[in-house]
Amino acid sequence: METAEIARRFLAFFEKNEHTAVPSASLVADDPTLLFVPAGMVPFKPYFLGQRTPPYDRAASVQKCIRTIDIEEVGKTSRHATFFQMLGNFSFGDYFKEKAIPLAWRLMTAPVSEGGFGIDPERLWVTVYLDDDEAARIWRDEVGVPADRIQRFGVEENYWSMGVPGPCGPCSEIFYDRGPEYGAEGGPAADEDRYVEVWNLVFMQYERGEGGTKKDYPILGDLPKQNIDTGMGLERLATVLQGVDNIYETDTLGRILQDAAERTGVAYGDDERSDVMLRVVADHVRSATMLVSDGVRPGNEKGGYVLRRILRRSIRNLRLLSGSDAAYLHGLTETAITAMEGIYPELRTDADRIHEVIETEEKHFSDTLRSGTALFSRAAERTLSSGSAQISGADAFQLHDTYGFPIDLTLEMAAEQGLGVDESTFRTLMEEQRETAKRDAKAKKLGNADISLYGRLLESAGSTDFLGYTDHESESRVL
Ligand code: ATP
Ligand code: MG
Ligand code: MG
Ligand code: MG
């Protein structure tokens, strides 16, 4: 079943069950606590919190999502992408667990000829929150899931919040057993690669306050109503229904991956290391295409920095794969647009602009690499011949200062040679430079500084600021 058909079928099922189909919101979150939308519930947050009255009490959507927190997993696990689509059904104070659970089960297991996904119920496992006896009872007694395929987990797995203040609640998840060739028996508790998490049903009933950790955060109290928020990864469901090994081999991502393999002359499936790189390229090119389509432009801050980082990572991987510095992004972006335009026709109408933004960044980064790579190689050789395992902070600083090499690029290139970087000295040097810039700015105010120097310093300091950002798990991280 093609991805577009899976999405269509999901919405049709919930429309038949009196849900209003709501189009995806932009990836750029209309929410000061988030850079990008990480989950389908985000556009509905004010309804859960009782801040706004929903125009419907049941909705369903296919929401575009970005999770930068998963970037390191991309290509390595079978199931994480930076851009993915979340299928969701929502109840705003209407039905609760007693209906959400059987509905989800029906859609998953009903025959394809009856509008379902036709999944063999023997393959499905479910989890519930530790003390959620009610959910466990519904799964067992109403739905008929054998007790030994219902597992209980704690806060970390089965209590959902966005990681920031907002609605939260216990959840119950559906897992698909890919079979013994993928790992040990024993349900999701035993092996997360064999038992793939597909669908999360969240029983939104509390409000999370400020602070705390993922395991231990303040609950402010009950939400005005009991709600349902579910999220199922479209790419993960496609992996199951298309019988492929991982999300990168499904019809949409697989198309971009194959194109990347052909263009770089690397066969997919020959070697794990290049397979990971091909998956990263497929994922990142698609994410970049979707982000640019939603108005994000590469830059040095916030969302723009995330996009820049994603694009640069794809370019680096393409170069490593092909052994050439040819420009590949136009062709690959075109393939991403073709793969995705069935669901997002605006990609085609906006294609010229999308290409323009991505190619400009490719050119820009290409220039950076051209000028800095020789210096980097000398620094790496010096490091190796001195018997050290760390490129000096001074070299990293010079790469940044003279050639605009972001520290993460230096780190990545060093790691490829089995080297580290003396980041602490690098940071000290950056800090000193910032202090100088600040002093000069102050002096400028007093009327006795060379203004052009200040401008230059700020420019270079600004180009590699490490930027934390908030995501659904509220971990401030660096890409
Ligand atoms: P995982 O444990 O596999 O990282 P999660 O528990 O973080 O997933 P949820 O926050 O419960 O995911 O999101 C709901 C659903 O969205 C998941 O069950 C999964 O199907 C899908 N999903 C989550 N993260 C990703 C991702 N990075 N790429 C593709 N699909 C995802
Ligand atoms: Mg996750
Ligand atoms: Mg999980
Ligand atoms: Mg989950």
C-alpha cells in the first residue's frame, strides 16, 4: 500500500467515525515554546488547554513533523527520520480511552477490503502506563488482546508530554512484531528493533507545569476535559505495510535513497557505513525540501540553523559517498518533490523557489569547504604526527575565524579521521573574541573605536554560535 493511500485511508476511517479532517499545519510552529512542530497535537494545544473552543469535538490529521532530537538516530535505527508525518485522531472532551482504543485496533486489523490496514493481530503488542488498569482492561476485555501481549511501562515510555508546559497524560502504545529475524522474543520490553513502536494513544487529562525532568515534572492539575491525542508515524506504518526493512526503504524515502545511490555510484545494501550515509542523505534532503517549502531559509539562528545543518550534512555525506565535489542537490531535491507532491502539491508549484534556496546554500557551503579543507588537512596531519588525538583549539578557532568552518563541521571531519577536537580551548578563544568585540562596541559608543573591526568580529562570531533549541523533549541540544 503506497504512503499516500495509507494517509488517505487513515483520514477516511476517522471521517467515517465522525471526525473532521484537518489539513496539516506548517512545520514552523505557531507556538513560542517550539521551533518546529514535533507532533500532530501541536496545532490543537489551545483546545486541550481550554484556551480556545474547538470548532469540532473530533478531528483527524496527517501532520508534518520535524524532530531534530532524533538526528543522530537517522540512518542507524530502522525507524527515525528528522521529517516525518504523524497520523492522528483527536477528541476534545468527547470520547476517551473506552472508544480510542477499540477504534485504533479496528483500523489496524480490519481487512483492507473494509477500509482497514489488514494487519495480523498476532503481530501486535500493546503497552500501558504502570497504574493504568483501565487501559489494560479495555485492551484485554473489550479488544481481546492476550494478557501476555500487554506490557506496562513507567513515565519515560508511557507518560506523554511535549517536554514543555502543556497538556500531558498517560499513554498506551501499539507495537508491531517484525519477527525473530529482527531480534529477541519478549515484546517491546525485550527488543525495540524487533517490536517497532507504531502508534501512541495519549490520554490527555493533565497539565504539565514549568521545570522538572522527563521523569519528574510538576503536574499543575486536571485539564478542563479528558481528551484523546493519538500519533502514528506514517513512515513506520508504511514500513510495516510495504514489508520493507526500514523507513528509508518505503516508497517515498526509498525513491530519494535510490536516486542518491545512482547519482553517487554507490550500491545500497553493499556496506553498512555507506548505507547509513545514503539513508541520511535521503532523510535530510526530504526534510530540507519540506522546511524550505514551509518558508524556512538557511541561516545562523534557530530554525534557519537547523536547516543549514541538515543541508550541510547531506552535502558532506554526498561527497564522502561519491568521492567528488559535484553538486547533487538539484537532482535530489527534484526527486524529493516528486516523491512527496502526491500529498503536498504545493511542492510542485513552489519548486523553483525551493531549488533556488537549496542550491544557493549548496554553493555557499561548497565555497567554505573548498577554502577550509586544505587547512583542516594540515591541522589533522600535525595532530597525528605529534601523536595527539585532538586537533588543537587554536586550529579549530582559525578554521572558524578565517574560513567560516562551524565547530560541528570540524568535529565531524575530525571524527572521520578518528580524531577529537580540543573544544574547551576553542570555546575559550571564541569567548575571548566575543569579549573583545563587546569591549570594542563599548568603545565605539564612546566614540573611539575602529567600527569596521567590530563589524568583522561580530560577523565571524555570529557564524558559529552554538544554539540550543527546544524540542518535544525539551532537551537543549546542538545539532
Ligand atoms: P520512539 O520511541 O520510536 O523514538 P517516540 O516514543 O519518541 O518514538 P512518540 O512521541 O510517541 O514517539 O510519537 C508518536 C509516533 O510518531 C511514534 O509512535 C512513531 O510512530 C512516530 N515517530 C516518532 N518519532 C519519529 C521519527 N523520528 N521518525 C518517524 N516516526 C516517528
Ligand atoms: Mg523518540
Ligand atoms: Mg517511544
Ligand atoms: Mg512513543
